[in-house]
Amino acid sequence: MKKFKIPLIKSTFYKEEETKKRLIEFIKSAPKLSMGKYVFKFEKEFAKWQGRKYGVMVNSGSSANLVLLQALKNLGFIKEGDFIAFSAVTWSTNVFPIIQLKFKPIPIDPEINTLNISSQQLEKTYKKTKFKVLFLTNLLGFCDDIISIKEFTEKHKIIFIEDNCESLGSEYNEIKLGNFGLASTFSFYVGHHLSTIEGGMILTDNFDLYEMLKIVRNHGWARDLSKITKYRLRKKFKIDKFYELYTFYDLGYNLRPTEIQGFLGLSQLKFLPEIIQKRERNFLKMAVLYENKNFIPLSLNGLTRISNFGFPFIVKDQKIYRNLINFLLKKGIETRPLVGGNMTFQPFWKKYIKKQHQLPNAKFLHYRCFYIGNNPEMTEEDIKYVIKTVDSFFKK
């Protein structure tokens, strides 16, 4: 009998052998490997694919979150002490820069059956605390009523930004997630939809923000900016030609990617439609498991394409939740908690924020939701094995 192993990640890249061969040739022939023309080309091509005007690549999705918030601060869109609301169930580095840059984090409880925050939860939180920014996470390839969320933020002049690291290619009402806010962040970490090993991107349609993002990414200087922006800065600060390349205009970091990441991004981008199609296919086939009365089924209302990152199980009973996880692991099916779970349960929150928030849905999901891998290399046999294994647990 064949022994199955269903990991979260099967390989570093889609079409790994082909990609590695091309990567070796690139490294051998490239005149330089620090950030250059391949990164800039990937920024343009990825932004075009997503349907955004501008893209700024950085060394990780986590850095993308930091760069975006720092850029908004540098531009004066937000200031220290402003409240920034975020999805309570998310990843740590969505919350870290809020704290690091001296903003005040406000968690919003998600809906259990979508894993994401809704306009109702948004409004409920806003009535208690008038936050300046909404940093929304589109979790696992899903969202809630994001059009209503966008309308609410516009009505109340809230800056709306999206973390779309787990939802590349998903669409709500035929609009790609990551295209609803002022800007959005993406991750190209191994196992995400598009892998450059490590890497991230910020997309926006706002030119001033785009220029500031490049300043923040690259030491605070102006080397990558447009000619007109460079001219304006030189004139404003009276910088002569000799000092131009070593003038630092605002707060920044060195979070640049390499040409290797740019090359990999371009190589993988051509496979992206196929990757998304296979992730959606896998999810829809495994979704038959939601007919089991022990699970809370996901609400997929409004989602016209589901580029699923990982297949989630929301388990009604705590004992079944633990036993099912252990059973799947024994059967070779890798599992994970729901991303980072409820952020207010994490040690860093208790150390730096301390304030407790009533987040019943986030608490429920923290202890009752886990996911298994969904990747484009899953076979029909793999999917049948997952379904059969879960069914066999309940038969026993």
C-alpha cells in the first residue's frame, strides 16, 4: 500500500526542476546580483498582473508591512499615537510595525464562518474607538464583505490598506483582493502562491506613496525615484550634484531584494494563472468535507475566485479538534494552527500592550480552527487521500 505524505509545502518553486536550472544559468551569467533591472522589471510586471499602477519589491512580506506603515508616517498620513485597527486573527508582523512605529493597535474580531472581519465587526469596533487606519488581512485566500468595508472606510475617511500575502489571485465580485485599499502587501515566501524564496511587494495607485515607499526601502535616499521627484527634492533641500547620491531625505531602512529574487519572480509569474487555478480546484474538491456536521462550513459569499492558501477546518467540539489534528499527523497530513491565531493571546501583546479585548470569535478560532496544506502540486490521489482520511476518523 502506498504511504502518503501531505506536507504544507511540496517544493521551493512551482516547476522546481525547470526553475532551478534557469536560476543556475542566471547566477552564472548575471553581471551583478544586488538590486537592479530584474527587480524593477518584476515590480512592473507584477503590478500590471494585479491591475495596480505601481509596485515596490522588498526582501519579505513582513518588511512590506513595515515599509508601508513607515511610508504613510513619513508622508504625514498618520502620526504617532494614531489608532490602527487590524484583523485580530493574523500574522505577527502585521501587528509588530504598529507597535514599533508607536501607533496604537486595535484588534477587530473576525467572523467565524469567513475567518475574516466583516463590515458589521468593523462598525462595532469603530463606535468604541475612532481609528485612523484599517489594516485588513485577507486570510487564507478568503474575505468577508470587503466592498461594504471599503465603503465604510471611505465614508469615515479611514485609510484602508490590505495584507494580501495569503490571497494572491482571489477575487471578490470579480475584483482581485489587494485592489480595494490605498495599498496592499504581498509575500513571496516559500509555500506562498508565488515563491522567490524570500520576498515581498507593496502595490498602490498613489504616486506620492509609491515614491516614499522607495525612499523607505532604500536607506532613505532618492536613487530609485523618478527624475522629476529627484529634481524637486534637490531643489527643495538645495543639494548639489556631488552629494546627491548620499543624501537621506526621510526615515528608511535597507530592505532591498536581490536580482535573484527579481529573476525568480519573473520566472514564476508566468505560472501564476495555472497555480491559482489548481489551488482553487483543490479547495473546491476538498470542500465536500464541510458537509460533515462536526465542522462549521465556510461562507464564500461574493468570492468569484478562491485562490486558497491552506484548507481550513473549523471544528465545533474542542476534543474532536485535538484528536483530529493528532490523527491527521499520524496519517502523514501536516497541520497548522490558523495562521498566528488571536494576536492578543501572544506573549508580545501581553508585554507591550497589556489591554485585554473581548474577541469571542478570535478566541473560538484560536482553539477550534486549523488548516492543512493546499498547493498546486497536490494530485487527485492526494486529495482523495485527505478526504478518505478525514472520513475514516469520524467513522471510528
